[in-house]
Amino acid sequence: MIPLLTLLLQSTIYVPDDEPTIQSALYSAQSGDTVIVRAGTWPESGIQFLGKAVTVMSEDGPTSTIVDGGASDTVFNFVNGETAASVLDGFTITNGSRWDGGGINIEEDVNLVPSSPTIRNCIITGNVGVGGAGGVSMRGGSTALFENVLIQGNETTYYHGGGMNIWECFPVLVNVTVRDNEAAGNGGGIKVSTGPSSITATNCIVYGNYPGNVTFGADTTLDFTYSCVQNASTYAWFGTGCIDQDPLIVNGSWGDVYLSQTAAGQMVDSPCVDAGDPTIAAFGTTRTDHLTDTGVVDMGFHLKDSQPTLEITNLVAGQTANFNLSNCSPGGAAVLAYSLRGGGPIWTPFGDVFLTPPYTKFALTVDSTGRASMGANVPASAAGMSVWFHAGDLTLGALTNHLAMVIG
């Protein structure tokens, strides 16, 4: 259970409204805060979470929110013992350059405490590892979670791991696509170096990297399920639901990030469509027509054009509070819920809901602009009460930021 005082101190910081840069927002943030970054290109590098349990999320998704490292350093640097509660959500991470880990670098802190952040709904592309690990470098026992991430078009100019280089770490990959990365050494896609190291991957696509897609050294353990991995069918780690076929990735309005599907106008269906782990809910889209995926989840990265956002104003006793959701699926359905008991969390297939039962829900209809809103009268006797809020886009299967507030 999260301490009450911590929850009441949580806040949302907008960039650039409240702070001019992502890094300055992280300096200002306290653990439990959410940093929401407006659409645009942000020229920053060497960004650190400083060990804080903060969610940094884009307002409009990775296709509209780009962090450009200017070829001066790694773009995001997790080196302060971050945990899974340090969340990076919804960015394109590009033009980073470093000896290891041009896009994202993850290492243990000065006391050898592993850094294990959550990387979600991101595109990592166009980064260079001068020595190794063009896209992502991991060292020092990290158990980082990569969830719905595209690692594409990164390179090393000297050593291994064009997409990812993993040294004595234990990452978990879910719906990650690693393609068209290149290494000067080996492991164009993923290099799992001499361990102890392991990688657990579900619903992933690793294809079209040079030289080689997944290479591994001694004392390493690989576990791939419901994944498409090129030239891997003879390995013992090629597990349940895995395939070794061309994923048939096609170009669309946001580039070559989609799967070929007859329902979206292509001639053939990708073998990765409806081929993921049946216990994981479908979300986002892999279709060029951007219709939401349904049924069994597809393998690989799913595009989520925007991140649903919850804003609450005028939460004052005796007045009408305003609840606004934005960046939802136009014409879809959403839900808003609140609890007077606490901030959970409750596990769901779409992520943790930060409410403690019992909670009250309201169904909302999203308009053609992706917005939903409602007003509610706040009882005059409620001044000083603590309330926890969370909302979600039911059509996208995506949660908003969560808020803990005190009625004024």
C-alpha cells in the first residue's frame, strides 16, 4: 500500500507549461508524480530520472512527441537505481550517440543497485552506439520491462548489439519489435552477452537485422513465446507459439510500423496477425487504416497515436467539478472511476489501476475529437476529503494518468 501522505503529494507537471524541459520537470518532480509532455520535438540528451518513481508520458503518443539527442549523448540515462515505478511512456527516442546505448542506457548506480525502469509505447530509432548497443544498452543486473516498443534502424559502428546489447541483465519484452538494426560486430538485433543473463520475450518480432537477429554467449537463458524470430526455429528457446516467417511489415501514414492485413487493404495477411499470446488483451493497432485491433493480440509493436489524459478542475466543496478526458479513440467509450479508500493498485490486463475498492464508475462517450467530459456536484460537506481518480479508454484498452486530490 502506498502511504497516504505520498499519494496526497502527487501532482502532474506539464512540459513546457510548468517546466521548460523534460529534465527540469524531473528535477522538480517527487516520486509518485506524473510528467506529461506536450507534442513536439524536444532537443534533450542525457535525461535522468534521478532514481525517482515518476511517470514521464507524452500527451499525444510517440508519432507526435520526439526526443532528439542531437548526436551528443544517450537520450535517456537510467543510472540511479530506478525501479519499475520509473516509467517512460509514449516517445520517439532518436539521434542519440554514445559509446554504449545511443537511445537508452541502463546501468547500476554507484552502490551497484540495478536500474530497472519500465519503457512503454516508445519508438527507439536512428541512434548510434559508437562501441556497441545502438538502441538500448543494459548492464548491472537490470530487470527492466519493455512493453510495446519498436527498436528500429539503430546501429553500432564498432561492436555488438545494433538494437539491444544485454550484459548480465534480465529484461522482459512484451510486444516489442526489433528490426532493421545493424551492428559492426554480431547481434544486429539483440546481443545477449556472456552472463549470467536472460531475456524473456512474448509477442515479439525480431527480424531483418544484420548480422544476425539474436546472438548469445555462455551462461545465458533465452525464453521466447508467441514471437516471430528469424532463423531461430532450431533453438531450444524457440518456444510455444513461435514462428520463423517474414512478418510482412508494411508502410503506412506513420512509416513502416504496420502489419500487412487484407482487412486493411493489403493483398495478404501477416503471419503475426492474431498470433500472439491469447491471454494478453488486444490493444492499439497494427493496421494501416488505424482501426483498433480486436480478438487475439497481434505480435509486435502496436501504434497508439495518443495517450489518454485525465484532467480535473474545480474540485471544490459545494461547487461543480469538471472531469475531462482527451486523446481517446474518437467515437469510442471511456470510463472514469474514483475511490475514497486509497490508491490501490489493482492489476488489470491494461496496467495497474490506482484505486482501492470499493470505487464508483461513470461511463463516458468519447466525441469525434477524442474528448469526453462530465461535471459533478461536490457535496458541501466534502471539504478536506481525499479522493483518488483513474480513467481509461475502453476502445483502445489504455489507461490515463492517475490523480490523488484533496477536495478544496
